[in-house]
Amino acid sequence: MGSTFFIARRYLFSKKSRNVINIISGVAVFGIAISTAALIILLSAFNGIENLVITLFSTFEPDIKIEAVESKTFDPSFIPDEVYQVDGVVDYTQVLEEIVIIKNEEMFVIGSVKGVEESFLEMSEMDEHLLDGENTIYLGDVPVGLVGFGILESVGGYIFQSDFPPENFTIYSPNRNEKISRRNVDAFTTSTIPIVGTFSFNNEVDETYLVVPIEYAREILNYKNEVSAIEMKFEEGYDLEEVKEELMAIIGPSFKVKTNYEQNELTYQTSKSEKLITTLLLAFIFFLATFNMIASITMLVIEKKKDMQTLFSLGARKNQLERIFFYEGLMINGLGLAIGLILGYGICLLQQYVGLIRMEGNVVEYFPIVFKLDDLLVILGITAIFGVMAAYLPSKFLIKRILK
């Protein structure tokens, strides 16, 4: 390896008789560097967005949700007490949820009323997501509501900052004993509730939910003590898949247990699919960038044709001559990779600690960046596979033709 590597290094870094080879080699290094940096930046950005999405959905949605398999609601007494005593449980709440019409003055929107216990406010970290008003579902003994910011805007609602009484939203909830039609005036139950606060988690939640006490939800929805779900929060670090298996063994086949990931599976899968497609596209761009390296090696082999014939006559083996240009390609690829890694991670670190790109009007001030070891391994794998191929093929076949 010593002599072949020495010659390859001299060819790469010493002045060549034809300046065009220098230019093509430089373009090859530049293309590999830019492709590598783009992979790092975009994959790290996708990681940041994925983490942001998980954070936005994981706070409002519980770690574990228990629902009935064959019915919309169920009696919570059917859930054994052992469920609430499994390791890692931080808190839980009974939930009753239904689609309703929410009206304020002459404006209305179709949304969902979510009846919860007071523990839900802490489970969902409502304090951190409350935009205005009070973080409560009771004022004394009076039930009140918290509404998503999207609904509040849609119906022209307002959260007063003074001692004025809160606005009352009208809720039209379907009557379970009546058939919904234009002529049936008894199809809906009409009720009102004061709105004392507005929250923001993500667009879907903000435009959908009105959170109220579960006792009030049962009253307006004509239920006695039924619930639509049991929501549970666990300590950080617990494997929710293992928790799910444990809970399923306790409650049996009449109930289904969903983890936070399964509740938002479409959102998470979409994010992962977008990242995979982007990775494949950038890998293809990197593949195209290696053609500059093939051109550089090809022109160098042609330029050094006489030198190769002389070395062969002096006793150099064919595989030694092939290795000279193979190492040349590896050095071009390695140099481009090193520059790309420094450039890519450098830009990402600047975004993390300085903030180059803002996200105006979003829940975070700057575009999020997250590093993952898996991404680095993927990038190294892509550059290694295409780089070795681009270095090996021209050195193998061109030397063979020259010696013939």
C-alpha cells in the first residue's frame, strides 16, 4: 500500500500538467461536500420537526388510552383497580368525548367536547399551553370550559382580562334517543357554558376541542356514569409497549389499549415517510456527484498512461496500478466527505445555538435541529458505497485497457 498510496497522494495534491484535471477534481470534492452537508442539514431538520410534532401531540394526547372494543362508551367500573396501580403511573383521568356544534352569537363551528377530570389539566401541561385566561374547569362549583384557539377565532370569541363575566358558548349536542333531521327539533340538546381560557397545542387540537368537566359532559350528552376512554400518563423512560402488554393482560380482550404513537400513527408515519423520500433523493444527488470523480480519475488515467506503462514494464503488477487510482478516488471522496461533515454539522450547530432560520408565528422561535447517530451512519454508508464504486470502476477497467 505504501508506494501506491504515495503516488496517488502525489497525483491528487501536486500540480498536474493539465489544469483541467485539477478543476474536475475540485468540482468532484465540492459536489461530494455539498451533497454530504445537505444530507446532514435536511436529516437533522427532519429530526427536529419530528420531535416537535411528537411534543405537540404527546402533551394533549395521553401516554396510554384505554377504550372499549365494541362500543363507543363503557362503564369505568369494568376497569380493574390493578390498571391504576401498574408501575410508572403518574396520573389518569376518565374522558367522555363527543362531536357537537359550538356556537357564539351568530357564529358556529363543528368541534368536539371533551369531558375530563381536573387531573387532565396537569397531565396535559395545560399551564404551558394556555394562551389566555384561567387554567381551570371549575369556578367555585360552576363548570366552565377551556377552548382551543382555533375554535375561539372561528366563532369570534374573546377572553376578558378584567372582572367582566366570561362569554357563554352554546353547545348543541346530539340527543342519543332522537334521529337527527331538519324537522326534528328534539334531535339536539342545547346547553351553555362560560369560557374562561383558550389553549394552543397544535392546529388539529386547537380547531377541534372544547374541554369541560366530565360531569357537565355527561349531563349535556345524556349519560349517567359512562366514559369513552381512560387516559393515563406515565413517568418518562417507561417502555409504553411493555406497559400496553401488561394492561392488556389485566383488562382482557373487551378493551383496546393504544400508546401515544398508535393514537397519532398516521402523523408519525407521514413524517418518517417524508424523511425516507428526502434521504433517497439526496442519495441519488450524491450518486450523480460521484460522476465528477469518475471523470477526474478517467482523465488522470489517460494523462498518466505512459507512466503506467513504464511502471508495468519495471515490474509493477496490474492490481498495484489499479490501486493507485482507486486510492485517488477514495481520497477525493474522503476529502469531500470531511469538508461536508464539517460544513453540515457547523451550519446545524449555528442553527441550534445562534438561530439562523426563524419560525415566525409558531410554537418555537427557531427551526428545530436534532442530531441522531443513525443519520450519521446512513450518511457514512451512502458516501462509502457510492464513493468506493466510483473509485473502483474506472481504475479497474481503464488500467486493464491501457495495459492491453
